[in-house]
Amino acid sequence: MKFKAKLLEPDYNRKPYFDGYETDKADNLYDCINCGNTLKIEFDEILHSAYGWKENFNECDAKDISQHFSLNIVGKSHDGGWPSILEKKCEQCNSDYLFYFGLNEYHHSTYKIVLQGISQIEAKKKEA
């Protein structure tokens, strides 16, 4: 996978944007840098991308993503939760983004979510 720009770098000390159990309030909004359209990433997308995120990408792209966001070999996110990596396309201008969240379920159905990284995608690799 080739990236245009890293718009947000991972940070071990970044605070969560969400901390609680009311997951209907855990959606993340991001304005496209090219057209200003708001991209909405719903909690369910973040949750489902946390478990087995590599399965959503081919092997080459998953390796590039791990290197790009400096994911460790243990498989944890920078904040100690589980990495949730997902791709989101702007519906208005088709800009392609990669979002990296740290998801920590620290009590039954109670979560801390940290937005750890955002990058624009230039191109994806094809499987060999």
C-alpha cells in the first residue's frame, strides 16, 4: 500500500476521544482534507475492525500498514488496546483514508477509544 500523507501520527500518550458504555456516542467524525465532506466512522465499524483487521487487507497491504503505523509485534495499539484499522472513502470526492484506532474494552461493554492515526491512501498493492 502506498500512502500520500500521514495526517495523524500514533502517540503512546494520546487521550481517548471516547470513554464509556454509551456506544451510540462513540462515532468518530472527520472532515475530508480535499473537499471538507464529513466522514462518519461508526462504533460498530471500529469494533469489528479491531478483531482480525488484517483479514480485511491483502497480505502485502497488511504488512505495509503495520510498518506505516509502527504497530508492534505483540499486536497491541499504542495506547495498550487492540488496533482497529479500517479504510474509509469520502463519498463526495472519493479520497481514500486509512484510520487507526486503539480500542480497549476495560469493563464489560465499556470502552476507551483513541484515534491513533490517519493517512491518505495513494494506491493498494495487488497480491503476488
